[in-house]
Amino acid sequence: MAIAGLTIIGESINDSVPSTKALFESGDIAGILELARSQDAAGAAYIDVNVGSRSPEFMADLVVQIQQVTGKPLSIDTPDPAIAEAGLSAYRADLAGGGKPILNSITVARERMWELYAVQPFRPILLATELAGEGKLIPARTAEQTYQAAKALAAAARTHCPGIANDDLIIDPGIAPLAGDTEGNLKRLIAAMERIHADPDLAGVHMSVGLSNFTVMLPSKRKDGMPVKSTLESAFLTIAMPRGLDMIIGSVKRKYELLPEEHPAMQCLRAVLQADGFEALMHVRNFYAG
């Protein structure tokens, strides 16, 4: 059962997923379309479409075919403006109940993407991982920098997309793998979400992360059989949703749930938020060792 208030963008049609890449490489479009169908049936609100470095024509054709098997709106997922334009041009909102597509993602370095709003109005994912300063791009390494990057991207959206509502803006404050978090990325992320959520100018915006990135490099289960990935992802959602996170790019196969404070995964993340450096990693290791 899905968590109330959590919108899932189905992640499976992505060239970075080995099994999906194999479908692309073998030309198994029927297999790709089945991924769209199955994610729709399992409750995804959007279907992500990432074709890697394949041609704009390939993206356009795939969008047309996917929209023949699902009525869910799509998330056009590429950093390449030409591929994004092809996907947006091919997209038909009327086949998705009038729903706008998502464009994943726009950064301060991808300003050309804003021009595509004239091709097809979209809901932008604003990737707040860097900001402009003194003629160069600065990585957002602190909560304040992430918050300022989010504000700058929201302002850019209003400039380039006149009349766009906060409800169409999706801020991605960036999530990092927990297994290698010696720099306090989880602390940065949680604190940044708090700032974004509390800003009246950003009232009504959505926040999203690529949730599967949080648990890469971790084992699937503990020795006692407890799932590691899904429970840690659920613990993250339990902490993040009250701070404004209401969307994820994630797997419809995962059992996401809100956890009680006494759950071992919650205790693990609470400990990580209080720790620094390798001490934080030890809390994660102790959790998955069971």
C-alpha cells in the first residue's frame, strides 16, 4: 500500500538500469512497453523515460509508443536539450488526462532547457546541487547553499515560464548514497528541505529525490532477514516527508511505509544525523550487519 501524499515517478525505463539497458540494446521495445504498463498498474503517478545517449528520434518514437499503453503522464529524463525537445514535442497531454509532462532536470548550467517550455509546457524538476557565483558554478555543499540554489532556480522558472505556479515546481535537493556519506550529505539534505519548506515564497512547491540512489552499495537483507534497502528508504521518507518531500523517483516494487521511531532503521538514520565522518558509516554498517 502506497504512503498517502507520496507521488511516485516510476524509475524503471532508464538506460542506467542494467536490465532496462539490455532491453534497449536488444531492441526489445515490447519489453520497455511492458515496464510502462506494469509501473502504471502498480501505482506510479508518472512514468520516467530515460533513453541514455540514444537519438532524439528514438526518444520521440518511444514517447509515442509508451503513450499508447499508459494514460499516466511521462517524465522526460535527459540532460540533453535535443533529446528533451524531441520527447516533449512528441508528448500528447490529451492522452494523459491533460497532465503536463515532467522535465527532469534543470540546473543552473542547463538554461537552454527553459526554451522548451514553449514547445510543451512542463513541470520542471529543479536540481539544486549547484549555484552560480563569480562567473563559475559552485557545488551546493551546505544546506544554505542548497536552499539558495533552489530559490534561484524557482526564480528562473518564473522568469522563463510566465505564470507558472509553485504547484508545477519540483525541487530536487540532491540525495547521496548513505553507504559513502562521510561528508554529512544526509544532514545537508534534511536541513535544506526544512529551509525550503519554511520559505513562504516557495509555499506549494514539491520536493523530490531519486530515492534508489540513497541505498546503492548496500546489501538487500540483513542476517536476520530484515530488508535493508526498503527499510532505510522508508526511514528516510518518515523523516523527510514532514519537511516537504512529497515525490520520489522510485521503484513501484519497493514497500515504502512510514516507520515508528523505535524501528532499527529509524534509529540508524537518527544516529547518522548525530554523527560525523566514519562514525556515521559505522552506524550504517552496524544496522545492515544485523
